[in-house]
Amino acid sequence: MAGTSLLFTVCFGGAWQAVEAQQKLVNVVLFEEVSNAHIPESECTSGIFENGRCFESDARRTVAVAALLAISDFNGRDGKVVSRFDDADINACDKNMSLAGFWDTQGSGLQALRGVFALSGQKPMHIVIGPRRSDTATVISPILQLASIPMIAASTTSPLLSSTTRFPNFMRTIPSDNAVAYATCKFWGVDLGLLAASVIYVADSFGEGYARAVEKHCVFGGQRLATIDGEEDAAGALAPTGAFLEFQSLAFEQSSAASIASAVAKFKASRVNVALVVALGQDNAAVLEEAYQQGAIRSVPQSLWAISSAATLQHLEALSEAAKRAVSGSMRVTATGAVESNAAWHRFVQRWPSLKASDFNQHLPEYWQVNDTLFTDFDVNASSIAREDAAFTYDAVASAALITCNVAPHRPLATTRIWDSELVFCTATQGPLPADFGKLFLGNKSTVEFTGLSGEVKFDVAGDRAASSAHFLLTNVLLQRSEGATSGSRALQYVRKAEFKNDSWVWYSGKLDFIFNHDATDLPVDILAEPSLPPPPPPPPAVTLSSVGRVSFFVLIVLGGLLLCLSICAIMPCSYAAFFRQ
């Protein structure tokens, strides 16, 4: 049944208080990163620095809004966005979702761990949505697994998390970097015919997993490789890329200028002229700026530099103007969430301006309240954060709800609906969750399939987003004049060039249409020519005798002859005397 209001309101309001003892909700906890205590105020590009933390821009608030909207739509069985919510079996399911907690991980695994213990002590924790970073996920996943608590991430992409041995309770609606690396290697090896590439990556689970995936698909042509656990990775459904590139990976320590400079210097000293930067936050700009300063972003011979989905336009704004001109022409391959052809996303965009901040703020912490301008003045369709992180988050909550109904659909015969207003209700009596709910949930993670904001959503046996249901986008990083900018003012923009469909890149213009670094149109040179050998040293000058030398030489011969005669006479005096006496 579709209601016209947001149903998480009544389930947390007065009507909920009357039935709390009887009703059993599924408690969802959202782990988000909305601030970072490690970024100094001087480097806080959002300009929002409070209580010693750099906060994200307002666009990031769309993620929390999307999570709450998914809860409301499911509780109301409202199929306007996700039609699956209004199917007969979901209407027969008696479970509702509840946002039982919101936790800012602050970019720290330790802070996320604190959140696990703090929130689990307040209400039962049934499902975790998040976190944002791969490193954070590797910290809290084993702890949650002890209690069989599933976690569904919307922006955590490291292939290392695909291990069902180490992280059996982990799922994600965003494709892993293994799939992104596959599409990247297809572009390098097939579309451009490159024979060499490098990855300059941050030394954490995100960077290491990404670098390993690129190596697998670019060097070994996509053949199956053993993971660090000795098991095959979950990407067996991907066909070999056919790319066999010379490859090098260069790691650097996060936020270390010296380590970044060293990695870039090693790249410059190599003969490879194609580089992918896998970094977090401001390190994206730091690596690119260092590469420009060291002359590693070449125009002759032509370079090709690439950045990962972790690099935002806000990060690139920290580049110097000269570095921006060199970076213009870089590439970026991302697993995109919402696409224009998706009717669910279209309906979501149409609905956005009608939303009210008051419906959300009562469920959000004080430091992460939203304003009505987020709905009236914000172009949600143009926001990369909304189209990716928010869309994947909505689908993560929707996945949690649908899997819950698969494993615990029971509705008692006697139910009572408590009405609030405008057809908003909560079910007064619901079947309790089974004691082994977490194990049942994880055992059924590949059974759900629906069309969400990020398109067709389905999971493989490891809990990864199935590669067949993912969308990949190739964008050109170009220095362009922004809308409304003053004359002569330009900024780096992401310009869409191609989509990955049916195992190949499909260009919007109908042909390979790409600008390379320094805004060049020449194809990149992947391997620099061998330095030419130095010319051989000139032969020594021929020995010649001058006229003076010839005279000296003659005198030496005469003197030598005289000395020889005197020597003979000296040793033969008796023989001469005897001869004359005869």
C-alpha cells in the first residue's frame, strides 16, 4: 500500500510509542563519513570547519536523505521509485525498517569501531549500511560478523572485501574496483592499444586492492588469480580483457608529501608514460601537483594520466593553475549509479523539490541537519554525489528491506494498524525476527533482484554487485568555463565520453572522442624511447713527425751506430793487434 507521507516519521513518533512493546522493527544503522578530523582548516576545501573537523559540502547530505527516503518508501510499500516495494509478496511481509542510529566515522576505523559499540548498546543492531571507506570496512566487518550482523556498503569498493573467508557478512551495491579495473584495462589495451601503464596508489586496502585488480586485468588479460586467502576472486564472470601490458605499481603513504614525491620520482624515472592515481581526499591533488612539478605529466611525448572515483572536482580545485592546465585531458572511469535512461531515477529527481527538511532533521544528528534549500535550489540530477553515493545508498537500504522479507516474511493473523494522518500507518503486531536472522540474511544475499536508482540491482555469491548489473562511465577531465563564471574563469569538469556496454566502450559521439593531457589530441605514447647511446670517443690522433722531429730521429740513428762500433772495438782489441802482426 502506498502512502503519501514519510513513514519513518510515524514509526518514530507518538503512534510508535503506543505499540513499541508489541512491534518488532528491523533496526538499520547508517555509518557515514561527513567530517574528517585529520584535515587541517587550511586544507578544508569545503570551507566548513567546526570543532576541529572539516565537514563535507552540502551535497553529501543527499546520502542521509536517500537512506531515509528508502526506509519511508519501503515502510509505505510505495512503488513509485522501486516498483518491487508494491509487489504482492512485499505487501504481505510484515516487517518495517527503522533508522536506529547515525554515526560519523570521521574517516577513521577506530572512530567507526567506537560507533559499533556505542550504537549497539542503545538498540539492537540488525543491519549496517556503510561505511564509506574500504579501510573502515575492514576494521568493523569482523566485529559485526561475531554477531552475524550484515553490512551493505554503498561506496566501499576495494576488491579485498570480496573475500568470503575474511568478510562473509559484507555486501555492496556499488561495483567493486575489480570491475572498474576491468573496464579501464579494456580502454587502455583495446581502444587505445597501449602496452604499458603504472598505478600510483595509497598504501591501504583501497589502493592495494585497486592496484591488484588493475594488474590482474591489464597484465594477465583477466585470467583468474588467487586472492591473499588462496581462494579464487569473485570476478570469474568477467571475460578476459585480452590486455597484456607492461605494468608497475608504486605505493605511497597517505598524506605524506615525501612519500608522494618519491613515488612520482620513481614513475618519472621509468619508461612508462601512462599513470593511474588511486588516492584519497586531498592526496589526489597532491600526487597530480607533484607530477606536474617534476615534469611527469608530459606533452612531448604525450602522457595519459587517470584518476579514480575517489577524486572529486572539489579535490582538484586545490591544484595550481599551471597544474590544472596539464591535468586537463586526464581520464576517469567510475561505476556510475544513476543514468538518464533509468525511469526510477527520473521519478526520484522529479520528487526531490517537493521534499521538506523538517521530515528528515528529526532523525539526523544536530551537526548534519538539512535546509530546505537542499531540495528547492540543489540540482540533484547534476550532482555526482547524488547520482552515485546517494543512489547506491538508497539501493543498499532497499536491498536490506527486500532480503529481510525473503527470510522473515511472517505476518501474524491478528494485526492492528495505527493511523496517524494521510494514510500513514505502523503495524501494531509483527512477527519477530528469527534468532538466526543475520545468518539467514547472509545466506540469501544473492536472492534479491530489483530495479533501483542505480539500475538493475543483483548480487553474486560473494555479496558483490553483479558486474552484469553495473554501469561504467568514462569521463574526460577538462578545464572549461563553468556556467555563470566570470569571463576567462575556468574550472576542471568531468565531461562524459562513453559508457561501458556489452563488454566494450560505446562512445556518445559514435567514435573514439577523447582529449589527452595538456588538452592534446595526439594519442598518448605508452613507453618512452630508449635513451640513445652516447657517440663513441674520437680515435687518438695519428703519430706524425715534423721536420725537426725527422732531424732528431736521424741524429739518434747516427749516434746509435757510432756507439755500436765503439762497443765492438772495446771488446775485440786483441784480435785486431794479432791481425796486424801477421
